[in-house]
Amino acid sequence: MISIQTVQTLLFTLGPFLIPRLISYFRSIRTQAQTSPLPIRPAPKRVRNALNILFVASTIALLSTLPNFAPENIFTLTSSRLQTPSDVLFTRLTSLRPNNTLTATDHALRNRLASLDGRCLYLTFGPSTLADCPFCNSDDPQSYLYYALPSIVLPYLLNFCALGLATSSAISGKEGSRWRTPAALIGMVLVAAECYFFGAHDWKANARVLRPQDLDHFYWRMRIFRGLVITLVDVGLAGLLWASSTNRIFVIPISSAERLEEVTRTLENTRGKLGAVGIVRNVTVRDENLRRKAENYWRKEGEVMGEVMEEREVVEGVRNALESGRISVTRIEEEAKLYAEGIIATPGSDQS
């Protein structure tokens, strides 16, 4: 297994080259987001559904790291050394059981923990593997690894399903589907990494340990590592999904086809509204009662506006505006003329 010293060496060697590039990459993403024409928006409803799925998955993964959900460790429970005789070990265990009676799992483990190799394998692969495996033996340690692989991979497969749901186009739309491939790659890398850790671990390392507090409880340590890594992946994906869907980072510019489709949709909606206005206007003109009401309305509107324009304050305000040059009647007339010509102009009128 990779040691801490190897990891530190890699970090000190590659860190000076990778960190500046990561910082510049992050700055370029921030600059692209700030200069993007797309405004920041709330997370769409579909994305919120995906975030809820990732929240539930990360919460379950985090809860799995708690000691209450971890399998029982006989050596920790009885505060025994790895070299403690089996009779003494299980006598201590019996005193801790209800009614001083060992369980079926305890009896199955008793035969497997009779040797020092069996106890080292117990700390490496956990109690269920040693108690339930029908073909495993300490002469072939890899047989325990083969039996334990499904239980190692299962949490990642369940989380892989959660990632697949959260990044499916049916649930999160195009905002989530863009992260589907990276999520799948990360899931496969995590599975391969943990299988490698179990396969490369020196399962006999505990044979030389004399004090209980110095034992390496590899199986229980990897359970915590697995839960924390899955939690970080889910939280990280949720953060990326939220930030990209709200146009904060990783903004994808709107393509020409999408922009054209949006403009076409807007024109169709406007044309439909104008058609509806024309229908209402046609009905109003053809119906005698509606036409009379419309004429009364505009007649009343003219009378009201006439009274307003005859008020002293309004007359003085208009006179001051005309005399000071703030309002140019000539310019208003020219703009009105151009506006009217633009409305009634035909496509061939400019060429004639």
C-alpha cells in the first residue's frame, strides 16, 4: 500500500507545478463566468431535485462512518492483544454478551481466530468475511479478498446509482447531464482505488504489534475512509451542479441554434398576441354595443385630457418647455412621420 511518506514526496514534488496551474485555471473560470452574457439565476426546479438526491446520498454515506453502524471489533471490545489466547479472548467476549451466550457469528469466528494469520486477516477484511466465507482459508489470503470484493464495491455501486439519477436528463435536465461522464469516471476510479488498497495492504503487519492501541484496524479505517470519500464526492458534485446551473462558474454560452430557436419562439408568441389583439379589435368594431362603449370611452378620454390640458399649471408647463427648447415640435413631428412611414411601408417601397 502507498505510504504516507510516498504521498508527501509526491505532493512536495508535484505541488509547485500543479498548484499555480490550478489557481490560474480557477481564475480563468471565474473570469469567464463574470464576463458571460448570461445572468445569474436561481437553481432550476430539476436541478433542485438532483440536489435533494445528492443530499440524501451524502447524508447516508456520512452516517455510515459513525461507530454505531460499524461492525463489532472483538479486539477493541475486549481490549485484547492480537496474541491473546483464544480461550481468554472468547471468555472476555462471553462476559460481554447477553446471558453470557456467544452468537452464531462468534462461534464461526472462534475457529478462524485460532491462528495469528486468521486474526490479521480479521483486522484486514472484517468479521463478516471471516465468519461467512465458505471457501476461504489463511493459506490463501487472496481468497478472502475475492469474497470481500462485493461488499467493498456495493457502497460505491449504490452511490453510483444516486449519481446516475442526479445527472440524468430526465431528472436534472441538460444542467445535470453535462456532469454525467465525470461522475461516472470518478465513481470507477474510487472503486478501483479501494480494491487496490485492499489488495496491496500488508495484512501481516499487525503480527508484530504487541500493544492493542498500536493495532491497525484496517477494515474499520477503510469503512470511515469510504464513507467520507463518497460524502465529499456527492457534496462536490452538488456544488458543481448548483454553481453551473445558476451561471456562476462553468458557464456554457448559448449556441447559435439555441439563440435562433429562442428568438423564433419569441416572435411566434408576439405574433400570436398581435393576432389576438386584432381579433378583439375586429369583434369590438363589428358588435354595436361594444363599438358604442369604445366610442364613449374615447370621447370621455378626450374630454378628460382636454380639461387637463386647459389647466393653468399644465399650460404654463408646456409653454416653458417650448420656450426653453426642451421640447422641439419639429423634431417630434419628424419622428412621428418616420414612425408612421415605417409602419405602413411595404418591402418594395424603398426600391421604387
